[in-house]
Amino acid sequence: MFPETPNESAKDELIAALRAEIAALKAQLSELERRLGLNSSNSGKPPSSDGLKKPARVKNLRERSDRKPGGQKGHEGKTLRQVADPDDVVDHYPVACSMCGAGLEPETSVGHNARQVFDLPEPHPLVVTEHRAHDCQCVACGTKTRASFPDGVNAPVQYGPRIGAFVLYLLHYQLLPEKRLAELMADLFGVKLVTATIARISQDCARRFQEFAAVVRDHVAAAPVKHMDETGFRIGGKTNWLHIASTTLLTFYRVCAKRGSLLANVVGIVVHDHWKPYYTMQGVLHALCNAHHLRELKALIEIEKEDWARKMQRALRRACHAANLARDRDGPLKPSLIALIERRYDAILAEGLVFHEAQAPLGQPVKGGGKRRGRAPRRTGHNLIARLSTRKHDVLRFLHDARVPFTNNQAERDGRMMKLRQKISGGFRSEQGADDFGVIRSLLSTAKKQGWDLLSTLTTDPQRLIATLRLG
């Protein structure tokens, strides 16, 4: 063979470089197409990011149960029913006989048919209570002594605690902006408030329930199982972080400048979404949110068409169904069934690993045209297999401990309304305002879980609420 000429050698190098660049561009195109296919149903993206292209929800990620749709047996209904003692009665009598046309009087009534209408009362003017602290003169020495005003009666003119509770309920639970809240109070009740007064009511409430929030925090940290999550919070134009720690009966919110500022003194089991800093917590066990795994598997099924992901999705759903049935029977899963589920789990991971190891390596360009350092990048499915394998015990902890749920939906539900607050009213102007909001929402969310009346809770002594907290 004749030696290659310089021109031929340069041509081969150019062809090799172009092929590498084409492979890298194909990999980039594939990744961009994958991102376009992601939405809230197959990834961790929030539903609000779907916009007007929100996909129709045609199937649920949960395994189908044998329960019929609607309220279950023993469920307390909420149907509107007639009361025995109505507040007002309006009698209606026929004017004439429907047969012969003779006139009829009320005294001819031999029975009636009743229908009741439930409605709001007419708005009434505010009830004004005047407190008079009398001066009494002693007949023995002539000294005048003035009585003390009750606690909370501090100014010549002020609004009472029920108005304050109503303002706090609308502001921090129903999430009305301050200006709209002021308009509502004026239109419905004739109470004219300025936004500064609303802000002061909120600050006073947060100060009063600071200790209650601290007690809830300590109870959540000491709970056998707790849920944790975090979300971005805009304060003063900068991104801060709202940390959520909750149980089925308690909720604690905490605003921090840094995302990694985790709750201290935590013991027991922490349910979370595999955010790595949670694994730096000492002395705790972990349980991963399988709702996240199901969404990631759904993306691999719909976009990458990976068969192992379909099998794993089905296996996890069936495992959840089996755990729920055992929980309904107030008994643990049989060890033989747990072993069967784990063997199936391992087999699917092995199948997925074989599939990905047979794939060509990802080609991604390196700036400057040099060689990439470190481990070659892996595909999304390959990374998920590694996580499901490494964290197997945390993924399947719900099989071994009936207290552990299949998902971290508790924390996500507790965080959903906090994000809605920002969408309605925007961010917070100051850290103090955000902290106050966290304290009051800790109170209101916990009160809702405890079954307390929210308006009464806002006017009750914090120490009394602390004494009646149910922990589990």
C-alpha cells in the first residue's frame, strides 16, 4: 500500500472531527427534545409551568383499587338537611279551594309541607362595647383608686379580637392581598382598615404565637415519621427558601436565606424527595418519595420508550397497592410478599442496567475541543437506575414500616398554598413579613389538621392551644 498523502490524512481527521460533532449535536438535540416532552405529569415541574398546553389527565399513577367511586362506607356526609328549630317561619295559605273556588282561611289548615332556605343574615352595624374604668374614693382616707381595663383594651378606640381574627383568616389562610382585604371589610362589614393596620394586626399575631410555632417545630423534629420539603421564596427581590416540616397533625414553616439550612435536632424517619443535603442529617433514617419516581419513570416510558421503566412503574404501583391493603387490615405485609417484591425490583434494575450498558456513550462537546475529564455522562434512565439501586432500602421502606407512606405528598400539600400566596400577592418586602407569615401559617395549618375552628384558634390563648395539641 502507498503511504497516505498529507492531504488524505487531513481529510480523514476532518471527517472524524465532523462525525464527532454530529454525534454531539444529535445528543444535544435528543436532550432538547426530551426537555420539550417534560411536563408536570412526568417530571418534578410544577403544574403552573404547563401553561395552556397542560396535558389531559387520562390515567392515574396509582394502582387501581377495588373501592367504588365516591364516599366510602362509614364516611360522614355533608348533605344539607332541615333543622328542627328554624330561626324564622313564613306561612303560605291557599286563597281559594282548587275544586269549587270557595275562600279559605288560615284556620282551615289541616297540615303543611315544609321547605327550608339557608341564607346569610343581613349585615348589621358593628357592636360597640364601652369599657369604663371607674375612680372610687376611699371613705376612710379619701384616696381615689381607678379600676384596671381588661387585657387587650389598650386604646381609647380600637377594633376587637374577632375583627382581628377575621382579618388574619382572610389574609393568611384565604390569601387575600391587603388592599382587596381592606375593600372586602369595608363592603361587607363597614369596617374601614388601612393596609398599615392590617400589617400591624399580622405582626401582633405572629409575636403572640411565636412560642406555639416553636413547640410545633420541636414536636415535628421528635416525631417518629416526618415529611420535609423546600421551595423558593422571594423576599426583597431576592430568592430565599421556605422549609416545610410536617406530620399528619402538625405543620412547621421556616424561612431561611440558604436552601441548605435544615431543621435541627431531627430524629426518626425523614420522608423527602432525594435532595442530597437531607442525607447529611445525622441519626435519621430516610424514605424517598415514590411519586417522584413514578413521574420520572413515566417520562422514560413516553419519551425514551424504555421497557424496563414500564415494568418498574407497574412494580412500584403494585407494591403500593399491597402496602395499602395491609394497612387497611391493620397488619404488616407478609415477609414472603416483601421478598417477592424485592426480587422483582432487583430483576428490573438488572434488566435496565444491561440495556443502558449496551448503549453507545453520550457524545457531548467539550469547550475548547479537548477531552472530557471524569466519568462520562450517563443517560437519564441510567442515573435513575443508579439511584434506585443505591437507595433501595429508602425507596422500599414503606414495605417494612407501616408508618411510612409511599409518597411525600404530605409536605407537598403543605407547601402548595405557600406558593399560591406568592402567585396572588407576589413576594415579601421584608424578612420580618415572611417570618410572620410562616408563624401564622404554622398555626393555621396545624389548627386545620387538629380539627380546630380557625377563627376561634386565632383568639385563643397560645398556652391553651399548646396544652391541647394531639401528636398522633
